[in-house]
Amino acid sequence: MSAKARRSSSVAHTEGDPPTYVARLPEFAEHRYQLEDSKGRPWLWLIVKSRSKEARQLPLFFERDTISGTVEVDLDMAEGAKGVLISATAGVTAVGQDEIKYLEVSSQLWDAKSGPSKLTGKRSWPFAITLPEECSVPERGRGKQPQQVYPLPPTFSERASPAYIDYKLVVTVRKSAFRVNQTLATSFVYMPIIRADPPSPLRQLAYREGSPLIGPEGDPDGWKVLPSVTVAGTIFGARQVELQCTIAVSKPLIYALGSPIPLILTLTGSDEQALDLLSTPSAVRLHLVRVRLVGSHAVLDEPTGRSNNVFRDSVGTAFFWPSDEGAPRAGTRVLNGELEVKKSLKLGFVFPRFSLRYTLVLLPFQAPGFAPASPAGEALLTERISIASANAPGVVPRSYAPPGYVHPEEGDYNTAVGYLENGNQRFYHHGFS
């Protein structure tokens, strides 16, 4: 893909699909961009190699990668050129607001003051830029307090998103006084490498042997049992019922893209009819919810501030099936379940002015004949989790869902809570307040 530019400043854009993220590639793709003069003649070229599968995609780099390539300039056409600089930059932008830059790593390729001052013809310079793993970011309103250090966040760009994180590779041809510098740039995709922590030894053994998972009683290191919550409502319009619901989530609470999250749900109570009704797998509404925070509260542990600066949407729904561990006991029903962490999800990050987190959210149960006492969109239980780009070395999680189980649709949570993807469009002008 080439960028055709007829102005003094140009950004090369990719019209193709987003890059496919892969851990290792036998060969790097070579991307070529060029800048043309007013007559359509190319005179500035940027050639860069990356982990993308195809040259038509944006360049892709992982944490600790070195960005390498070549810059070529036809100095006979670059009137008044006094230097060539290449920079890797990054910034976060709220819709309708100016970009806040947090990264700029530059390399001077040629400077007429310190090198040959009268170069002519077509010249080329190789370059290599290594991105840091962390960056210092000044906090607004904190005066002269020390800057906070944060890991570099991943690229984030979605249609209708309230904020964006963009990385660019920029070539600048510096001109003499009274002449405008000229630039050629392309965005690139940056991805941190985050590995999930290894599960308990018994969980790893079950994955290797294909044997059933052992529950919290036999493998306490493999589960986090969340606090019990009360499920209250009216059944068949006749009587009020209360059940206790306990959910166990597999530990550690960090899961790789494309992996299942094992779950165990236990319902207890004295009303057998209510237990039968609400232990139907389709009655349970447990979602993986993505939370995006924009503004000064983005780095806080809990979402605060104006509700129009907090954006929630469901990105996964758990599905359940009856446990096969023994016959149902009086007063108790047990369901096993899973929630798939889709490969297409973005990695979470915490960064000033914009952050992304993931939370498990249990909504009131839904079943024919049951009217919950809580509003449909009110969470009964929440638990923060993290998403990793890869599993722990040697760990290959497997699904335990019975054959024929179909993953549920995602619209339920977004409709119930009222946070449709475009539902907050009218608030975007608030930006980073």
C-alpha cells in the first residue's frame, strides 16, 4: 500500500483489514510508503518490516520489538533539505479533543550541520527504534508532583469509540529557514505481551489428561469462591421466594485470549420448585463486561465520575449445564459452566485519561414464571478479571462443555443495562473532563 500525498504533510492510511495478531512469524512483512510532489513524482520513501501477515495491513509490533527499516530521500527533489529524522510517537485522544502525546522516540538519520552538508541524488538511511516498555505521564492538576510511570498501552481504535490510542512512525525532512518541514507517516499497531499465570497443579493435570476438573472442595487453590448473593422474586405470581447463589470462578483471574473461563454455580434454598425453575441453564445471566473509562478518573480502581464517561458493553456470555457429579440433593442445585474469552477482544490497560477493564457481572435470573425483585439491569455480583495475550508456558486449557452446547448471543446485557455501543454518542463532546 502506498500513500499518495500532494501536500507538505501526509499520513499514510491502510484501507485493508486490521492486522492479524500472531505470536511468531517465519518472515516479517515489508511495508512501503511514499510521498509525492505536486506533479505526482515520489521523492520520499519509508520502508519498514513488521509482524503483520500482509504488507497491506498496518505494521504490527509487540512489546520489546525493534522497529527497523529504511528511509530513502531524493535530495535533488527535496529543496532546502537540512536533515532527516524518524520518530515513533503515541498519543491518546478523546473524540473532539486534542491528542495528548505520551511517547516520542526519535533518531536523527542525517543532519547537514554535523554531517555532509551538500548531499545530492537519492540517499538511504537504515534505522532501528526500540520502544520502551513504560512511559512517564504527567497528571493534570498535580502541579510539580512526580510523573507516574505506566506500561505502554496497546493500540486502541474502534468505530464510535469515545477515545483512541494511536501509534505512528513519522519521517520528517527538515527544511531551511522560512520553508515548511515535510513529513511522511503511518500508524502502526502496538501490542504488549501479557502471559496468564499458571493454574493450580490439579487444574494443569486435568488439562493434560482430559480428566474432569476438580471443584473448590478438592482443589481450593484452583478456584475463587465469590460471596453468596440472594436471588429474590416471585414465582408464577403466587409466592415470594429467596435462594442463595454462589459462583466459583477458576483461578488465577487472568485468562488468555481464546481460552474458556471454568465456572461452578450453586443454588441453595428450601423451595424445590424455585430451585428447579432457576437452575435451568438458560435462567442464568452471567456476562463478561468491558468497561471503558474516559477522563481524570480513568486510573482509579472503581469507575467514578459522570456516567457518560463510563462505557460498558457485554463481550461474552457464560453458558451452563447440569453438573454430573452425583444426583441432585434436596435444597441444592449445581451447574457447571464456561465463558469463552474471544480471540478478538482487546487487552485491558490502565492509563491516564483512558482505560479499559473487564468484569464478570451476574444479572438477575430470567425464567418463565419468575419475576425478579431486582431491576433487570442491576448487577447482583461483579468480579474484576484480566485478559492475557497468551497462556502460561505449557498450559493448554480445554473446554468441558457437553457436545452440542451453543454459545449464547451477546445482546441480552447491553439491552438490559441500556449501554448500547452507540448509546452514549451525545456525550462524546465532554472529552477528557
